[in-house]
Amino acid sequence: MSQTIPNKTGQASELLTKTELAKRLKVSTRTVDLWVNEGRIPKIKINSSARFDWGDVLEALKKQSGKEAV
């Protein structure tokens, strides 16, 4: 289940699980793991679980592709 929390700039950030992120990006969870390991997308470690800030992920992918994120 995604959560919304304020980010560094005070705007709302949506934190997603790996499964939720994979569904939104229409990729497998294994692809998400690979992208994290390659440093292509950032993850937030909370205790023993990982979460992904939707805005940060889109920004990272946008920078890599040189295109605007959808």
C-alpha cells in the first residue's frame, strides 16, 4: 500500500513498494531490482524494507532518457 509523506521541499511524496512501482512502470520486480543495483533509480530503506518515492523515480528515469516523464 502506498503512503504519502512530505518530502524535503514540503511537497507530498508517494512512497511505493517494489511491487507497486513495478506495476506502475509496467516492468517486473526483477527489473526494479536491476535498476536499483545499477543505480538507475533511488530507493529508500526503512528498517528491513525498501520503498520508492514515485517522484524521485520518475525524475531519475527522465534524466536518463533525456525525455519528459509521463
